[in-house]
Amino acid sequence: WGSKEGLDASAFLTNDLHVIPDFHGNRSPLANPKTKGMIYGLTLSSDADDLARIYLATLQGIAHGTRHILDSLTASGHSVNTIFACGGDARNSLFLQVHADVTGALLKKTE
């Protein structure tokens, strides 16, 4: 993963729907357990297309959280250009692609 081919299309699908996934606080890089999550742009519609958009926006929110961590590491003098993915999310190709698109990092799955 690392191609940016799908970035414009997926960003367009969620241009009016945003998820900040800090529903249980933020552990990194803010370390604030009182941080609140939110979903902006939610409607009453619940058809399959809308649920898929919410799922995509959630993945994008998680990926932007990862980018926030990487940006904090960079500001502290560290350089991260590869992310190793393991566990259940490593089997989710959309999760990996969104992370690659948002962070600009190369993602590698562990074996």
C-alpha cells in the first residue's frame, strides 16, 4: 500500500461527513482522557450507501489520528516513513489504503 490513486474519490465521498474518533478520549499524542469524539454531517438516512460512507469517514478519522501522531513525532525530530500493520486491521485493505493515503507513509503487513 502506498499509492494515492484512490485519494480524491474517497475524499469526495466524505466531503460533508467527518468523524473524530476520540469517543474514549485521546491517548496519543494529546494524552487527554476527556477528549470527545464526534460525527459531523450525520443525517437520519441509514441505507447501505450512507452506512458505507460513515464507515469510510471513520477509517479516515482514525487515519488522520495516526497522521497527528506522526506529525508530533516529526516535530520532535523523529522520521517515520514506514508503518508496520499487524492484527485484525492488517487484513482490511481499505483500512491500509486510507492510512497510506492520509499519512503518505508506506504500509507493510507483518507476517
